[in-house]
Amino acid sequence: MEKLGSKVILYSGIIGILAVVVVFAQCVGLSGVVCPLSTAFGLLSVGGMALVWRDIRWRVKGENRTVGSLLSQYFAVKLVGWLGKRQRAKLEADTQDVRRAQEETLLRRLQKNKNTLYGKQYEFGSIKDCEAFRQRHPVTGYEHYRELVQRVAKGEEGVLIADRPLVLAMTSGTSGQSSMLLSTRDTNTEFFLQGVCVCLDAMRRAFPATESLQRTLKLFYTPTLRHSEAGIPIGPNSSTPASSRHMLHLYTTPEPAFRVPSERDALYLHLLFALKDRSTGTIESNFASTIFYAFRALQERWDELLADIELGRVSPDLQLEPEVRSALERLVVADPGRAAELRAHGEGGFEGIARRVWPQLNLVLAVDSGSNQIYGEMLRQHYCKGVPFYSPFYAATEGLIGVNLWPEQESRQYLLCPRSMFCEFIPEASLDEENPPTLLMDQVQEEQNYELVVTNASGLFRYRIGDIIKIVGFHNKCPVVEFQYRRGQMLNVRGEKVSESLFLGALKRAVSLWPGAKLVDYCCAESGILGESSGGAQPHYQVFLELKGVRNLSEEQRYKLDHCLQEDSAVYKSFRFKGSIGPMRVQLVSEGAFQELKGHMMAYSNTSPNTFKMHRVIRRKEYADFLFGKTTS
């Protein structure tokens, strides 16, 4: 009778899991999910369960896992695996005829929103092809939408989009002030199906070990949401893992920790529970910067973390709500053996610590291109030495743009998703034109740079997102791109237009010429924003560097950065030669200065730790003054 009772509980748990998946499928309109779910229900025979359990057992690497959590993860992996194969096949078909896929995507957007005030203004209902759309609708920027978005925020319906937005999503503001955009169910569904599912399929093919039933250290910080006058949430376009309770079994962090508002305290809890699980399989976050600063915190708070593991407590220094602390302390069991094991690993230093602490670690999953490139490089060279990295998406607040189908490739290249957004491309030579010409996906040329213009599912039409990308090839007939720079993140004191990628290349070469130096972080300011602190009449660049391995640089060493940029940019060199741009000024700042700057910047914006990207060109004097206050030489 006891065995029968446990089997009934087990079956009811599976049915609950599958029921959740059915609800999700209905929410996002996945009628095709019924077939694999029927198969899953069919496995609930005794023989079927035996086969499932046999399949689970060879995948299990985790310790102290309940049968329910293993089955939940197993069926989630199976479902998303099936969806991934299905979506990958659709993507491959679309890449054979991108003009058709793009036009169908555009017309579906216009048809859905034809009865809105905006749709009537531009006569969306009468547009039959992409050429008519481009002739009728101008290329736009955010000011074109600001007032309309405010009307939506106040509760007015049918203004820009037919649906009520789920979130008023705030951009990260790396190129200026944060913008408020609309986020809809369609945006989320596209990201999950065309992005998450496809990338998990690519990950499974490249790293088969990720199919094992191991938990993930997911570094996520619950954002603080405001609400508009109409009650619509305002904040980053990301959901809390704790809001999907049936997915919590995938993570090393328990649900109460996701309720902690302090980034510092939440990070400590992420690390504490991950360290307790030696079989952790993946480290995941939106950006490599978050993972880098997590490992820096791991090193700084190592002794405190080990003491908590040894004693079975949650540090009394954490500022936690009483009910949260109580819930977490019930989950922490004293484990002196694990603490001793970790202490021994720490005695060997922190280079390669990730693989020593988690010997079965399969992957680091985070975007490490663009402004996150230096953090990815530091992780691979130091804390995460020997662990594969996968940068899965090219995305923005505006939605999914591209997917990385080549996880093992060192260069971060992304296949544009023909069904996610309708894309146009402004040639780099035409960026400053008032009404620039645009090309379509099937018209761009390899090795050329373009600014992306998108029409998305959330009320943006022919919208300049400010990203400059390079066409590096084609997959079938669909462009493959590399991110180059943000249009608003250029250094430009005399019209020289030095991009982020150009400056970073020169900086990395200069650092390689400074014996023992390793680049940790950096940003620049144009002298025009500095006021009296600029220290010279000629326009010039003020560069702030956080370096490891050196405490000071000679004037000759500092000048090498200016020289390297002159070698890489003929225009900058000509202005330097004529004296119309003065020599670059380089300041070294203290360890952790950029981490403190991050908090300072977030106080001036509506972004969250999950979406924050360091500004490589700072435009506010108070940011520069903050770094001047952290200068060591």
C-alpha cells in the first residue's frame, strides 16, 4: 500500500508538470505542443515510466535531488528539445527565402495594428508589400513615439498596438537617457520560440553534456517595478525566475532568495547555494559582466561563504526580511565536509576556480560580445579557465534580433531571425543623412557595416535602434552579423568618429605593451563635458582605466594608447598631427571603481542589474567626477 501511495503521488506530480506546460502552450498559442504532450501522458503507464526513469538515471549528476524535481526537469528538457528542433527547422526553411519571410512578418504586424490610431494614420490596412510600407512610413527615432507611449502608459487603448502591453520596458540607456518601450505577449513568445528554443537546440548539439539533469547557477536580480497611471508595470523587460515556480527546480538558488531586493545580498545567496551544490552544470546570466562581478564577490567573500556552509547558517550581515531569512535558514544544512573541500580549492588561488569548485561544470551561458567582450575574456583567462562559453542571443529591449547557431566558434556571430523583426539596413556612409536610404535583408553585402532599422511586434515601425552591425557572411540566404558599436557611443570631439570597437582594439594593443598589466574595465569621456577638470584647452579624450598587475604607468606608457589609436585611425591621427585634438589623458582608478560606478549610474536611470551595460563613453559630468574621485595615478 505504501508503494502504491508513493506511485500515486509521483504520477500526480507529473500530471501537474504537464498541466503547467499545457497552460503555457495555450498562453503562447502553441497548438502543436498537444502532440508531444499526448505522448508524455502516454508514458504514464508503468512500462512507460520505467523507460523514463531509466533515461533519467543516466542523466542525473546532481546530489540531494527529489524525484519530483528530476521529473520536472526531465520533461521540461524534453519539451524544449522538441520545440527547439521544430523551430530550428522553421528557421532553416526561412533562411532559404528571406524576402518572403520578412514580408510575411511585416504584413502580419501591419494587419494586426491596422485599426489603431497609428495604423489608420499610416493606412496600414492598404499596404500590400514592403516597398509600399517603406514609401509611406518614414524612418523613425524615439522622439517619434514618446508622446504616443505616454498615452498608452496613461491607459489609452488602440494607440500604437492592438494589445495592452504586458510591461512598459525601459532601455538600458547606454547611448543616452533610458527610453520607455512597449513589451507585448507577441514579443515574449517570439523571444522564447525563435530565440531560447533555437539556441538551446544549438547548445545541445554543441555541448551534449548540458542535457544532463544538473542545476544552473542563474544570476538574476529581482527588479523593483513601478506602475504607470493605468497600472502597467514599468521596468526591465525580464521576468523573475520565482514567478515561474515550476521552473525553480532548474536553479541552485531557492525561491526565497529571488525575493531579496538588494543586489549585494541576493548575489551572496546565489553564491552560497551554488557552492553547496558541487554538481552545478551551468552558470547563466544575461551578460558576462554580471558573472565577472559575481566571481569577484566570490573571491572577496570566500571566507564568509565557507563559514556559512560549515555552520549551516545564512550570514547575519545580510539585510533580509524575517520571513525570507527564516525560509532560507530552513534550507541550509551544516556541511563541514563541503566547506573543507572548498577551503582546499581556495588555497590554490582563484585562477580556474570555477572548474575546481564545480568539477562537472559544462558551460557559461551569457552574452560576451559588444561592451561585454572584455568581461568574457577575463573570465576565460582567469576564473572560468577551461570552461566553454556560449553567447546565445543578439537582442535588445526592442526584441530578438539574432541567434548564435555556432556556439563553439570563437567570434560571436548571429544569424538574423527573419520572423522576429522586419529589418532594414542603413549603409554606414549614410548614417548622418536626414532621410537615409535603406536596404533589405536580401540586398546587403558581405563585409559592409550598416545601422539596423526594425519594425517589431511592440509598436515600433522603421525604428533606428542605434546598433551598427557588420555583415560577415550568409547562412543559406540570410545575413550573419557581428555587432560593431552603438551609434551614441562614439568619441567625436572634432568629427573624427572613433567607435567603441575601434577604441577597444587600440586599448587592448596598448595594454599588451604595458608589462604585467591586464585590463579589467574602462570608459572614456570627451573633454567638453569635464569643465575645469579637463585640464587643457584643446579637445581631447579622458580615459579611465582599471588595471590589474600594475599600480602606475609612466607618461611614455600612457602615450602608447594615443599612439595605438593613431595607428588604427587615420582621421584621429590627422587631427592629432594638426593639433586640433590634444593628447589623450589616461587615469588609473582603484580596484572596484567601475563596480561602484555601476551603482552610481543605476541611481540615475531606470535600468536593473540584469540589463545594465557599462557605458564606454560617458556623457554626464557627474560620472566623470565620480571616477576622478577614484583616481590612483
